[in-house]
Amino acid sequence: MTLEADALEARIGELRAAVRRSMAAGDRATARRLRAELREAERSWDAAVLGGGPPARPGPQVREQALRALDVLGAPAAPRLVAAVHAALHGGDITGSRLANLRRDEERAFRSAPHARAHYVCAALTADLLAPARGLLTVGSWPLERRVVGRLSARTDFLTAAIRLAGHPRHGEPAVQRLLWRFAANIPGASGGALGTVDAAALAAAAQAELDVHLGADRRERAAAAARAARLGDAERLFGHRLRALRAASGGLPHDPSDGERR
């Protein structure tokens, strides 16, 4: 590598350590500022190492927007929900196609320069095949148990996202209220007033009550799948086991030796 790339790599290491220290100290404002510096250093490293600029992708702004929205939700989410959360909190629009392209470009970037970034936008992994879950985005730095989705995960993740959004400091703003109303319409016992307004505390309580019913079984399935996923290579843990997805699509019944049975 060039001297510039070596210097950038050292800077990236320093910034990652600084982000961890800030998070450990509870200084989220400093951590956010350092993360922005880290992402810029990572982009410069891509350009220095790969030449001709970083790999083609929808742009750092879309990547940052997706990461921020997923951080709020705290669970795998469809591109439409990611875009809706970004719009409610920050304004502007992210199209589903740009988010789909982003995930593919993140995988290309990882395979070109593994672990060059602290965070990647990637697909959730299906609990049965450890294949990319269609239409679900996650953050690669999340624990595997959070990135795997099983039979109950669609509901538990929906409820988790509702609770986190209801607890957001800006939950009372009109745009966020409209989004919370859409959650409340699908959660029994959630309190909604006039169209577009919601009692955030009541919504969170109703979502938590239902979540408590499903969470144990969902966690067990996810933990078992995560234990198997831990044996995959780095790229497959982030972006899914594509061989299995291909075999499943062709009608085969892939066998996982770690399961001891044909799935």
C-alpha cells in the first residue's frame, strides 16, 4: 500500500478506538462526530487502495441515512420502513431501489477490501438456510442474533421497532407521530387519538406486552441459527450463504452438517 493508505489505516484504527471509548463513556454526541470522521477516512482509504475512487455505490449520504434509520429501529427492517424513518426524523426521501443497490454495493466493497469500514448495511440472514433474507436490511456490526430472522422475527422486530421509535426523543413531532400511528394500527391495545396522533407511552406498553409473549421462542430460534452462522466466513456472516439460497430456489433440500439432519 502507499504511504497515504498506511497513514489512513492508522487513522481509521485510532478513530475506531475513540468511538468505542466515547460509547463506553456514554458520550453519544462525540461518538457520532467521530463516526462521521471515521466514515470519511474509510472512504479515503478505499480511494487510495482501490484506485480511481471508491467502488460505485449510491453515495455516502444514502449509506449514512440508512445506518441512522436502522440504528433508531434496532432491528432488521424493510427498505420502505428505513426510508420512512429517515423521512420522519430528517426529511428527504430514499427510494427503495437506492437502498437495494446500496446493499449490493456494500457487499462488493467488503469483498474488495474486507473490514475496511466499521459498519456495513447488509441483508438479514434467514434462520433456516442462513441465506440473505429478501427485502430486509440490517447493520453488519449488530450481533448475529439480531441479524438472523426466524419464523416469529417479523412480528418481534416490528414490535421492537415500534417500542424504540415510541421512545425516541422526537416522538411527539408530527412526522414521527404519523409514523407511530401506522404502527399503532397494527398493535392491539395501542392507544391512538385523532388520525396521525398516538400516545407514545401507551403504544410502547402495548407493543412490549405482545413482545413478551413471543420473545423467548424467537430468541431461541435466532440464537441457534446464529451459532451455526458463526461458522461461516466473514463475508457470508454479513451477506448470507448464497449457495444455499441457490439450492433452495432450485428445489433442493440443502443439508447442514452442523444440524445433523436434512432441513
